[in-house]
Amino acid sequence: MPGRRPDHALLHSVLGLAAFAVVGCHAALAFGAPLLDAASMGMVTATGGGIICDMLTITQPMILPRCSKPRRDCFPRKS
């Protein structure tokens, strides 16, 4: 079962995602990509790096709901 990320690890997570974004953006700019494309590449690289980091450390991604019920119960329907 994936564990929750400790609160003190939030800063390390943010720094890691920023590093992935900068590296992805820099690589795209080095290949001559326009600025908007380079920013998009940085975002995609940061997302992929965050997913890999969460998989390797067996932690629950922060954007997923913390719900122990089946998925259909985590998002109640509006009446």
C-alpha cells in the first residue's frame, strides 16, 4: 500500500520537480525549440519525473485523493 509523503519531504519534492522542469526546458531550447514548446517540454519532463519518483519511493502522489474507499465512493455524485 502506498504511503503518504511526510510534510518535511514536500520541499524536496518541489525542488526535484523544478529541477526536472528546468532540465527539460533547457534541453528543448538547446535543440532550437520555440519558447512555448520548451516550456511545454519542461512541464512534461517534470510530470514524468514526478511519476517516476513516486513509483520508486512507493508514495502516493499528492494530486490523488486520500480515500480508502473504492473510486466511485471518493467522488460523490451531485444530486
